[in-house]
Amino acid sequence: MSLRVCVLASGSRGNSTWIATERTCLLVDAGLSKKDTCARLEAVGERLETCQAFVISHEHVDHVSGLKRMARELGRPICINQGTREAIDWGKKITAFEMFTPGRKFTIGDIEVTPFSIPHDAADPVGFTFEAEGLKIAVVTDLGCVPEHVKQHLRGCHMLIFESNHDVEMLRVGPYPWFVKQRVMSRHGHLSNNATAQFLTSDYDGCAQVLVLAHLSEVNNHPEIVRLTALEALSRRSSACAPELHLATQDASTKVFQW
């Protein structure tokens, strides 16, 4: 049995996650250039050429900036929903699309993918769970709140990649224009450290062996604030089993998590 997961990058300058079994390799979002994607994969013993599909959460540039070139040059399908597909200017014609509908499962090789709607200011944004080898992985970033249906999808995960974007006070006094601050703090923006802590204390089911906090703002957050806030939230739970906590960063990939 082998399931490998690596967050190649996470943040406002590019997001991408690698999920692989012995038979199937997927790139979840493609917010890095092809050069950087290849370099980060090679650094952890993986190869972009083995990717069988690109799975896309939404159209914002930090999730798709490298997508068109990689999809054209590799000739791999893009798994995407209709709203997101229509929101992207594809330029040169790309026809290798596999369309999905939020809430409906689909399969790529031996990986079962469940896309589900999330609240974010994009055309039709989704989070994902991936199930293979009896394991369940969730990739959920870019959401301004955590509705009940999202909480339900995150139950039973062995690994959870989840947003902890900003410290509210740092955002309030930071350099962003007020309209951007309002957007980030809205219910269709990004989760604050406190909102993530609330989820971890009250709604997280405690099943995950690995928790990766992701999409940290480089301007309005600090890794140690994220780490300490999450650890404090987890310590308030009655469960004796705390997950292995990691922070995804913009400039380097995480370790490869393997089962």
C-alpha cells in the first residue's frame, strides 16, 4: 500500500499539491510555473511526466498560472467544473477537459475524488477529498467560513490540508487597501487563524493523523502565530490523540507524507 501527498506550494504566489498512488498521480491546482513544479517534484523524488490529470479548485491565478502550459505540453486532461472553465481565458485551444459537478464523485485511476462547494469569491470554487488505499485526504483552502456541508466532507480524513490565512489584527493594521481587507475577512474570503482554531476546537472530528495548515498570508500572518493558535485549539479538545502538525509555505514543498 502506498499513498503519497506533498504540498508543493501554498500561498498567494502559487498553490499546488501532489497526490499519488502506485498507479495514479494527480496535481491539485497548478499555481506554479512548469519549471518550479518540476523542480519541487524532482526534489521529493517525483516527476511531473507521471501526472495523469490536473484537478482544479477555482480560477484565481495563484491556482492556475502554470496550468495552460503544463496541460498543453503534457497532453493531460484538466478536471474542472463548468463555472471555473468558463472563467479562464484559455488562449490557445485546449480540449482535454474532464468536467465534474460539485457534490458528485468521480474517479481518476484508483483515486476517488469528491469535489464540494466552498464559500469564496470565485466563479464556482470547490474543495476536494481524495480516497485511495483505504485512506482519505482533504484539500480545502480559499474559503471565508466553514459551512456544515464542508464539515461533513472533512469527517474521517487521515490527512487534512486546511487554510489558516491571516491574523485578524495584522490584517487590520496592515498595508492592504480597506476594500481588500473587507474581501479577505468576508464570508467569501479567507479563514483567519481564529476561525481555523474554532473549527479545530469545535468541529474537527480528531481523525486526521496529519494536519497541514496552508495558504498562510506572507503579509498578514506569521508561521509561529499560526502554529501556536492551532496547538492551543487542539489542546482544548478532549481527545488524547493530536495530529502531526505542519505548515505549508510558499517557497518550499512540505515533506512527502506517505502511508
